[in-house]
Amino acid sequence: MTAPARPRTSEQLIRAEEPVLAHNYHPLPVVVARAEGSWVEDVEGNRYLDMLAGYSALNFGHRHPALVEAAHRQLDRLTLTSRAFHNDRLAEFAERLAALTGLDMVLPMNTGAEAVESGIKVARKWAYDVKGVPEGRATIVVAAENFHGRTTTIVGFSTDETARAGFGPFTPGFKVVPYNDLAALEAAVDDTTAAVLIEPIQGEAGVIVPDDGYLAGVRELTRRAGCLFVADEIQSGLGRTGRTLAVEHEDVLPDVLLLGKALGGGIVPVSAVVGRREVLGVLRPGEHGSTFGGNPLAAAVGTAVVELLETGEFQRRAAELGVLLRDGLTDLTGRGVTGFRARGLWAGVDVDPALGTGREISERLMREGVLVKDTHGSTIRLAPPLTITAEELRSALGALEKVLV
């Protein structure tokens, strides 16, 4: 019997997914087959400029040579031991990541949501063991419109009903306050507060950049209240905003950093909780773990990512090209763009709703050879690889102008 022909075209492949893949995503109708740098190519050979970069997982572009080489070298030696044994790559990764962030200890995990869940556990354990909060009473203060992942604990303190509806009952112990509101935050903090968990810039909400002084205010407030400042830099960190970390724009060092996405270089999932020794030091064997967390392949790629960031090149590129991005969006304001927020190579762009939803604008840009993604309503986000050239960035802005004006 002759085997059925395998689907080859984008349309055929998309149809083939429909009956066998859970419908938890609504991707744009492009089927990527190859990628290099800032560009992807679909199965028909059409090329697109990637202005999303895997939600910042591809900060260094697709298949960065140094990262691919590090992965190849490690694949020939050792990929996984589990944490039942030591491996020869993990110590260097942890040491260099801690030094890059200015903190002391590293808890390696895999995904961003795992890092957030781990940070929550560590904060609660610290509250009971160090702060002296009565067992079972610890609370964590979070911000409205947050996005920290999609596990049941995390969506329980989301204010996005699409993320929450149908997934309860939810884990107690969280207080939600408005973002960028120090007075509301101070009113919510009390003797039971283990930590304040916030994104220095809210990505999924539309790249919401807080007022100057907000992050410094959070740092001072948590210090006075005797609770932890946990910064979720999974999207904002590792060069995206023109600094290694977004908190560096206000010279702030949290007690705990949550990192992911770009830490895996677009090759393997790598995340980490990085913190002060007296915080991460509360964990004891058996209290937390991950079979794949800190595996040799992840540690090798993660170390290569840290090496790239240690040069400062990518932070400088994000800062310099960020000016070009901001100037281009300023020029489009009032010409289809009603407003935008940007920091480094990251922007949330509000489009006149009369011109279409964010999804519709994303589809029009796709037809112009540029890939972006909507957030909510008529807002799209731009987060190109930090390897993008000025010419490529101007081309993307030109495509946006074309679909709007």
C-alpha cells in the first residue's frame, strides 16, 4: 500500500495540525521551515523579517554561530545527567550568571513559568524560615495586568480573564495592586508579605514602561518592609532594553531575579532563579528540583549566552537601535499610530482601532514580509533580535507605515 503523501505547502501543513494539535494558540498563517539571523523562511521559500524574536527568546537572532557551536560541542560530549550527579558545565554557568547579575546564587530551571513557580516557593520558604511569618500565612503582592506564565498558580493571580476562566480553584496567598502605583503597593504590604513580584516592564500587557522612580521606590519600600523584591526579567532581561537587566535603568538590584527565554539562546529551554545567598540558601535537598534543570547542554548554551552579554555589545546595539525605533514610531504617531511605549529594542504600539485590530495589523504586516504579534485590542508588540541591522529595522518601520498610512 502506498503511504499517503505528506503535506508540503503551508496551507496543507496548517490543515494537518488542526485535528491533532490542541488549540491553545492562534498563530499567524505562516509555516517557518528555516531561519538565520533576523530572517525566517517558510516552506514555499518566502522570507520574513522576524520582529518578534520568540517573545525575546531569540535576542541573539536565529542560530547565532557562537551558540550553535556551543550546542554542537556539548552534544558530542554529554547532554543529560539529572541533578542526581554533578556535571562539568554547571558550576561555570552558575558562577558567570551570578556575576553578570550582581547576585550570589543560581537555581537552574527550564522554562519561564518554572522560574516564577520556583521564585514563589523560595519567597514563601524565606518568609517562614527567615522573616518569621506564621506557617501558611505568607502573601505575595503582584501587579494587575501581569504576565508571569500560565500554570494554575500563576493564572490564579492574573487579571486576564482569558487566562483565568475555567481553571480554578486557585492558590491563595496573592494580593493584586495596580501597576506603577507605589501608594497602592505600600498599602498592600504587611507583616505577612514574603515578596513583591513584578515585571520591571510589563510585556504581554503592551510593553508598559513604569514611571521613572517606580522601580527604585519598590526597592526602597520592600527594604523598609522587610520583604523581598522579586523581579521577573524573563522578557525584559538579557539585553532587550539596552541594559543587561531592565532594573539597571534605575540602578536597582532586586533580592531575586527570574530569568529565561533569551538565556537559552533560542536553542534549548533555560531559565534560572538568581538571588542573594540568604534567600536561595533556604532550600535544602528534596525541597525543590527538576530533572532537566541545569543539564549539561543547557548549561553550555547558557554559558555561551552569558559570554555574549559580558561583551556589552548587544546591550549597546539595543540602546542605539532603540533610538531609531523610537524615532520611527514617533514619526508614525498621528498617522495610524495613536501611541507607543518603548525601551531599547522593545515597543508596544497602539494602532488606531479604525484601521484594524492588532491581529489584523499583524496579518497585513505578514503579507509585507514582516512578522509581529498582537497583544490586546489594537496593540502590537515589536521585539526584533538584537542582531537586527539599522537597514532591516528601517525596512520593518517602512512596512508598518505602508499598512497604516
